[in-house]
Amino acid sequence: MHILTKNNLPDVVDLFSGCGGLSLGFHQAGFNIDYGVEMMENAAQNANYNLSIKYGRQPGHICGDITQMPGDMFLDKIGSNGCIVIGGPPCQAYSLIGRAKLNSLREEGTFEDDKRGYLFQDFIRFVLGHNARAVVMENVRQSTSYGKINVPEKVAWTLERHGYTCWWTILNSADFGVPQIRERMILFAVKGKATPILPKPTHSGRRYKIANLFNGENSFTACKHYVPPLKGDRGLPPWRTVEEAIGDLPSLRTSPEEPYIANAMNLQLPYEDEPENEYQEMMRCGRETVSGNVYHNNARDYATFARMKEGDIYPRALEIANEIFAEKCAETGVREGTPEYDALKKSIVPPYSPEKFLSKWRKIIRNRPCHTLVAHISLDTYSHIHPWEPRGISVREAARIQSIPDDYVFQSNMGNAFKQIGNSVPPLMAKAIAETVMEVLAEQEAAAWKEA
């Protein structure tokens, strides 16, 4: 019997790892990320480089289909300290956006027919196949109502039958210093007897009144394994804001008239200013330059972005575009019914219905945490328009909002980088989760030591 320390931590196996946001938090807490599985080749490459190669360690992430892999595939490589299995089975079938998209693409059936909704079964298979000492499963809040299935509760019951103590909750990344409102279901499981512990918030959102936020009260009361999240103390610092997060990053577009500059993903630019706060200093990792200063380009909309106020969504953007169009018609003398009129309108006014695009455009509010980043930003960043520059956010700004540090290298094109950022777990929240797992395992070993 030995007491758990950072020198004898279990190996970590990361499933459905994406670019490694959850793993990065465990790495920051002191764990080694030894093995992983990810379907997207470029995401696996990024995880291998940023979690292993750049530290001189052998890369352990495998690109492939987990459903075709044996559940004990890493077992013979696991050391004497055992392993922790972590991961987030794909959420497209669970999220409300994903459900709507899946239903719209199907001639028959619903989102519940999507096989990705049942990949938690492969997650369980790997947990049991590796006799994991501890487990962390992450997913969207809507995973608690996948048709008639509460996914975390179902996973908890299954693992409990195999000797695990299980509990799950809903965490908001903003409570852990991430400058973003991002609510996620987090399931914990530990082999044998253990005392359920939850991460303690480091920041408080008491000053904000945001609709539809999960409050943890009187929810999931019928679920045996649900534990309400801890609330932040009154003395905690307030949630970090977007301006605190990205205010020192390079300026990329100061007016709508500026030409678009297609920076390379790996181009290094100097920071705009000295670090103004603890978060910026933490994200810089001692660097003097930063890469990922690229953003989507559509010249049609820069003037509209410039006139939008922070918090404005698409209907207001459409009004502004029509105002600009009317001004240009008066300025140029172009008249309705002419080819010039149609061409001018097309160059200024977006063609989307305000009913269908109600909130698909949104200008970020600088003095509060950002709204949730999503994988769709790989196609455009109109859901996250920069608060003080007339453009969408850049790759590096998205990474900052997700608490991915500036020394994380995206060996990707812009679209892949945005997608991987939108899909990732914020490392700062992941670190708090990892430290909680460490605390539970340490208490478990201390109790076993006493009984011995």
C-alpha cells in the first residue's frame, strides 16, 4: 500500500480525445497522458504533438474507429499504478443543435437513430477492459435526456454493477476561470469505495443575470448518482471576461475598409500589449509572439459588423446591412430594378431569413464571459463576432476563450483548428476535474492505509 503522490499517479487513457483539451487539463494537474483514441486524424496529430512530442515523450494517441478496437488494447502497456480513463463520446446526437440538424437530414427516423448517441457503450467497454481505477466522462448537458435515456445515469448504473462508486454533476466552465459560459455534464467514477467530491469553483457569477443557466436546485432529484454542483463563495473573484482574455492579442482589423490579410496559421505576431492580468500572463506561457492569428473572410459583412453593438444578433445585423445598402444607393444613384441595384445589394445585404438565422450571428460582449463556442465556427465565426474589431474572432482568440494556452500549436488549417477548439473541453476546467480525481484517489488510499 502507498499514499498517492504526483510521482505515482495512474496512467491516463483519453478516449474521443479531440485535440486534447481534457487531457491538457490533466497534464497541467501533473498527470502523464499516455494513450488515447481519436477518429479525426489531424486532431490526433495535434494531441500527440502538444501532449507528448514537444515534451520528448513517445506519442500514444491512435487515430481510428473505437468501435473496431478491443476494449483492453492498452492493458499490457499500463503500469503498476493502473490507469484513469477519461473522454467525451461525441455529442452531436445529444446537443439541441445536433439533434435538429440530424433530424433535418433524415427522411425517416430521428436523432435517436444516430449510432454516435450510443458510443458511451464503447467508453464503458474500455473502462472495464482496462480495469480503470478512476473514470471521467464529459458531455453536453442534454446528454441527460437522450430520448428516454439519461446517459450519465445509465453509465453510472452500469459501472456501479462492476464495483465502481459513481456520481455526476453539471459544471459551468466560467466557475473555474474560463472566460466562457459552457455547461457540461461531468461523470466521475472510482473503483471500490470512495467519497464523492466535486471541483470547487474558483470564480463566481453572482454579479451576472444570464437566462437559462443551470442552477442545480431541484434538478435530477430522481437520479441516484446526481450531485448538485458546488456554488462559488461570495468572496471569489468574478467570472473572467472576454476583454480580460483576449485584450492583449494582436489587432488584426481596425476598420471595415482594411484589406483582408490571409496570415499563415504558424505566422508569429507580437502581442498588442504587456499582459494586463493573471489570465493573459498564464496563457502566454512566457512567450513574446503568438500564432493562430487568422479569421474567416467575407468582405460583404465587415461594414455591418462595425456598426453592430455588442450583444446584437442577426435581425439587427440585417437591419444595419439594409441601412448601409440604402446609403450606398443614395450615394451612387443606383435605382431599383437594375442589374447594378441587384449586384450592389448582393455585395452588402446577407440573404438569410431573420427567422431562421435569429441567433446564428452574435456580437460578443466584452465585459462578460463569452457565450459557448461551438464546432460550427469551423465554417464561419458569425456566432462569435469580435467585440471591438469588425470581424469574426481568430483561431488564437477562440483558443484563449477556451483557455487553451498560447504554446499549444495547431498543426492544422484554419477550419480544422476552429472545429477542434469548439469541440474541446476547456483545460482550466479539466484541470479542476483532474485535481478532484487526485483528491478522491488520495483519500481512498489513505482510508485503505488506515484499515490495513
